[in-house]
Amino acid sequence: MRRMFVFLVWLLSISASAQTYRYSTSFVVSQRNFCDTIPIDVVDGHAVVTVTMGGERMRMMIDTGSAQGMVFQNRLPAYWKELGNIVSHDANNHTDTVKVVGLPPFELGGSTISGYVATVMPRARTTDKWDAIIGFDLFNKGLTAKIDTRRKVLILSDRKKLFDEEEGYEMKYKLKWFVPYVMVSPFIRHTDEVLFDTGATPLYEMNKQSFDTHAYKSKNVGSQVEDRTHGSAAIAGHSVEQDDEVVLLHLNRLECGGFEFRDVRALTTQGSSRIGAAVMDYAAVVINPFKKRLKLQPYSSGDSVHVGNKMFGTAFVPVNGRPTVGLIFATSDAYIQGLRQGDIIESIDGERMYTFRDFTRFPFVKGRKHKFVVVDSEGNRKELMVER
């Protein structure tokens, strides 16, 4: 009995010391009744704003698919405060426990934001183009916004009705894990619930199980399949998606709030269906947290736009930290040249690829073929000329 009592006290002491942080929007925005027009950069289609934090400039990507801010272990700012841990969900529906920190006050437009919280992620694997992320908590706090990548501005305000009279195509969203989900229509008489995720790059990705359900119900869905393969392409905060069948879709149209994107290519994914940053190539995005509405304001006239995007034939993912072919379509030039799923990239144009980060930083030239040296699953080396 005494041993059991000591064991229970030991467990309670562990529970008391293992601090868990709960989602909160208790950070403070210094201005009241304000409307700021803040310059942004457009980096690979993503909206990136520059803030001043601790006297230093920091580039933060606006990510509506992230519930909170995010910083990387190798880029932590000075004077951060440890707050505990939180269970975090990434875009592949993978969960993990991550550290949470309070950032030092930073200036965003004319406001100083104090007490802003960020999760800490491993060293940035896929980009050196921004230092941190601003999450959807900025809007859940009670700030309306317009992200306009054509004019390269973020309009940010605490005025509830600022954008109410402006025209656009409106979608109601609901919060799951504190991020916005909307309904879209990829096929006539079919709807799909998607994460509105400006942190993802493609215009549209569709959950594979959702696709299978739609395909079972309608032959029209199968007629919009362009190719199939097996592999994984999506890289999220904590994970690479599981290896599975991947379908290349060629959609006649993708309808969002009454506005149509025509001639759209998209891949299926094991994670949530999602609308990504490419939507901002065609429309400004208005966020109204008071009515839980997203509004698309197309840059061109009319109720539709032609997309005509081309999908990559090959996707690369980190496996044990090394750049690896995650999936490849048999119709791609890289496949014809001899590249296969599971091939590990050893060097490109004579430059060693020790890590996936090395691969993402390599200066590929569009339209040019590069010399890849790869190692296949049986340990054989191959030299290939591949256009990336």
C-alpha cells in the first residue's frame, strides 16, 4: 500500500510539472478602431509580411491553415518565453505534442502585438523564404482583413463592418481545430469540405477518401481522372503523408461560393481537402471572423476564371532527412528518363544533397535539365537528366 501511495504521488508530481498550454487569443493589439494598409511580399504565391520584433525584421507568412503562430527551432527570436506544450494537428491529420512559446512584442503595421503565441517546429525543411508564420488566431482575435496579392497589401482592421458593402463571392466557414473549413463543389451536384489554407501552395487538393466516395456515386467523377500512381506528395508540419494511391484530377470546374475556377488540375491527398495559396492568384481574400465568412473578390470581371494549370509529374519528400522521390507519374519525362519512386537524390549537377533542405535550396532553372545522381531501393546508382 505504501509503495502504491508513493507511486501515485510520483504520478501527480509529473502531471503538475508537465504544463499544457491551451489555445488562446489573449494576445494584445495596441490600436483600437483602426484600419492599416500593410505592404506584403508574394513569395511562391504566399503572402509574407515583414514585422519588427526585438529591433529585428522578421518575415512572417500568413497561414490561415495554422491555428496559431509558428517559429522554427533554428530561428527563435531573442527574449521568447516558454509556455508549455500543446497537441498540434497538421494538414495530413497527424497530431504531435509541440513546445509553445510567447514571442516578444512585434510591430505589424501601426500596431504593436504583445503576448503572441507560437508553436515551435523543427528546423525549416522546405523553405528559407520566411522566418515564421502568423496563424488564423490573428483573425479569431477579432480582426477583419483583406489579403490582396495583386496589389501586395494586407488591409487589417478591428472594424466589424469594414468590408460588408464590398462585392464578392462569399462562403461561410466553420472552425475545426480553430482554422476555417468551407464547402466547395469539385463536381456538379457534389460538395467537398475543405480547409481554407493559405499556407498550402496548390489551388486545390482533394482528400482521397472523399474522392473515392464521389467516384462511387457518379461516373462523371471518373471521367475527370487524368492519371493514377502510388506514393506520397504532401509535406505537413509534423509529417509526410502515407504512401497510397494518388489520383491526378482534371476538373472541368471548381466552384467556390458561386465563383468558378475552370480547367483545374489537382491531386488527391491523405490529409484534409484544401484550398491553397494559389486562390490568391485570381482573387483577393476577405476574412470576417464576426460573421465567420470568407469572401473572394476576383481580380477580373465575370463569375469564372480559366486556370489551365499543369501539375508536376514528380514529387520529392524527405525520408530520413534525405530528398527522395515521393511519387512519380508514368507519363512524366522524369519517369521516361528512368526516375522511380523511392529513389534517393545523391547529387544534382555535381552538388551533394545531404539533406532535404539542401534539395529545396538548389537553384533549379526552369526549362533546363539537371544531372541527377540517384540511388534506387536496391542500392544501385543511376545518372539521369531531369527537368525540375
